[in-house]
Amino acid sequence: MTTPRVPDPGRRAPVSVERRAAARGVAWGGVESLTSALVGLVLTPLVVSTCGLEGLGMWAASWSLAHTTNLLDLGVGSSYTRFTSQSIALSDVARLNRTLAAGTGFHLAIATVVAPTVQEDKPAEEVVAETAAEPEVVGARGKKEEGEEEKDKDKDKKEKKDEKKEKGKA
């Protein structure tokens, strides 16, 4: 009868190549996240000082759109990179062409689905001006409160009178 081997606590098991690669991947993922956060912290005040709050809004909207399109990728981009690299390493031209065709076809299909949803009806300045305008007062039922419409009409009349006075002075 043989006795089972008891592991020596002073001796470490060799770390496999896969574990090291995984640890490197996790570390680089952390570096990427930290860098992304730092870039955001530095760029935000820079964008505000150069473009103003409206520019920051446009900047944030464009970044949101970019990150949303990454979700639509569904991991195909990573697979595309992997299989392209494998085909190049193996010098398999036929496989490389199939991979490129499949990846390009997928991204074109996504673009044809997403493109009709993007509309440019107004210049950005008009959209910003409209959103910066005074908001309507809306009640709990989704309608203007009683008297608010009358106040709006009175305000419009006053503004027209002021404009006439200004024209009369000129």
C-alpha cells in the first residue's frame, strides 16, 4: 500500500503560461480603465473651457453614440481580430478572405439597420437654442396648468409691445 503524497508547503507550483497571460490581460484591462477615467477627468474641463456647456453636451452625446455602437458589435470585432490574426499567422489566404468578407458584411448590415435612425433635421445651434429656452410648465396630467396659457399669451403681447417701442425709438 502506498502512502499519498503530501504537498510540501514551501514549494510553489509552477505558474502556467496561460495564467500569466490571463494576469497580464487583467492588469492591462485595469490600466485601460484607469487611463480612460483620467482622460475623462482631464478632457471634461478642457472641453468646457474651449467649447462651453453646449459643446460639452455635444461631446457627451457623441461619446454615448460611440459606446452604444460598441454594444451593437456583439463581440464580432474581437472575433474578427482573432480570426484575421490566425489567418495571417497561418498564411491561409482563403480563410483570411472569408473572415474579411464576413466581418465587413456584418458591419455593413448593422450600418444599414442603424443609419435610417440617425436624422439631421436641424443644425446643432437650433437644437441647443431650443433646449436652452424656458421649459413649459406642465401639470401632473401632462397638460399646462390652468392660467399658464394665459400667462404665455400676456408675455408674448408684452414682448411685441417692447419690440414696437424699440422700433419707434430707432
